[in-house]
Amino acid sequence: MSILVYIETQESEIKKSSLEVASYGRAIADAKGTSLIAVCFGLQDTSLLSQYGVDKVFNISTANDIHFNAERYSNTLVQIATKETADFIIVSSSANGRFLGPITAAKYEATYFSNVIGLPLSYEPVEVKRSCFTNKAFNHSISKNNKIVLSLSSNSFGVYEKPSEAIQTSIEHVESSSTLEVISIEKSTDKVSIADADIVVSGGRGLKGPENWYLIENLASVLGAATACSKPVSDLGWRPHSEHVGQTGKPVASNLYIAVGVSGAIQHLAGINSSKIKVVINNDPEAPFFKAADYGIVGDAFEVIPELTSKLKALKEA
């Protein structure tokens, strides 16, 4: 038996969410007394994985797949899982992970658990705690199947180092036809990825126009945060759709989420509800976001944000 983790990369670099997946997989492997195997695609340097308890690395050639392809990637995961008799396949809750997980589970004839929070509560049968109803509640799910595929909710477990001596095995990609072909990818120009950011600063229509977005960018720069926006802002063309967060955009599970001039529509709140601390800055005290926020500032963003940015910058330089 073994535990298999899918290591997601971005521009040949391991994503933070995958280090969390590796840490999580190591903990399960220790509990079950088995080995941890990582599968990655086209990673130039796999040495980092040994710091997080990976025992063996399958680094797959991506000569035939420049971009992520769920059909072919799932074939490879199933082939390796079968060879290594994996009883757990673990992926992140990123957009790619949520796409890859169910497909892999179907092909591996395994139970699929999404939005898992924390280690399994039991292993015989497998019982996990999951977030549900757009992160407003939790449930306990049980499977009697001995093969499990699960996606780990971002920032729900943490990243922990546990050095090992990983053995690397390079193999060619599984050859298979695919009805899905990626033509191009629109890349965000953000310095920090929304999916991996510890802090996200988001703006809404309260900023009145794209010419005022420097307020969001300046605050994000001081905090080392990613920038995001509400759906109306991206629909108006003020910001690219890659920055749209919410139920119909990118999900956010940051440690700190700051919303500036965002009223708090239910779709937006559903997409950011996994964030640990939510702060809202809005001049309307009746804005729905205040009911969901941990902290709120009622005030004009054009006065509050420059002052907040200045104070944070001074604190950082002190």
C-alpha cells in the first residue's frame, strides 16, 4: 500500500498548496505505516519534495502536454496508483485539482471526497470531515471503499517539513487520446497568485473606476498580497477575469481577505468564506459584507486606504 499525492506546478515551480498536500499525505502515510509517493509533471527540480516527507517521486515527461490536461494526467495517476497499490490519492482544492480529482476517482473506481478539512477521523472505514454549503457548514462522510481520492481544502492543514531521502523515477507520459486540448492560457500579471496567497486585497465598484485601482495595488504591495476583484468589476472590464473571486470566479481560502468597496453579494461571500479573517472597508454601514466580516471599517476608501497603506508601510520600515 502507499499514499499518492499530485504535485501541482506553476511555471515549473511547486505551488504552495501542493506542499500542503505533501505534508497532509505524509501525516496519513505515518498513521497507516506506509510510504508517500509524489507524482509531478515536468518539474525541473524535485529536491524540495524530500523536505516534506516524500519517499518516492515520479516525474513525468510533459513533452506531449505543455499545459495541464485532466484526461491524460488522470490516466497517469491511475497507472501509477495501480502499480504502487495506493489506497489514497490526494490533490489540492485548486481549479485543476477539483477538475482532476473526480475524473481520477471514476477511473480508479475510488470514492471521491471534496473539500476535506483535517486528517481522516478513522481509516476503517474511512471517515473525513468536509466543508459544505459554500463553507457554511461541515459534514462527516464515510466510505467503505478501500480506495479514496480526496481534495484537501486550502489552508486547512498547514505546511510542515519532514526531511527524507526521496527516490526519483522519471517516466514517459501515458499515451492516450484526449477530447480536451488546451489552445492557450491567459496568465495573470499579479506578482502573487490568488490561489496561493496568504493575503488577498480585493476591490469592488466602490472604487468608482479602473483609474483608482492603484489604491488596491499599493496596499497589496505593502502586505505582499495578491489583488482580486468582484464580478461586476471584471464584467465592466476594469480588471481581468483572472482576478474575479467568488462562487462563479476563483475560490479564496487566504489567511486574510480585505474587501474594499465590495458590497458582499451572496455569490462573492460564498467564494471567499473559507478565508480565515475577513475585513471589509465600505462607506455603507448596511453593506451585507459587514455581517460576514470579522472586522469592518465604515469609511470612504479614498481616505481609509491611503492612511492604512501609509501606516503599514511605516510599521514595516520600523
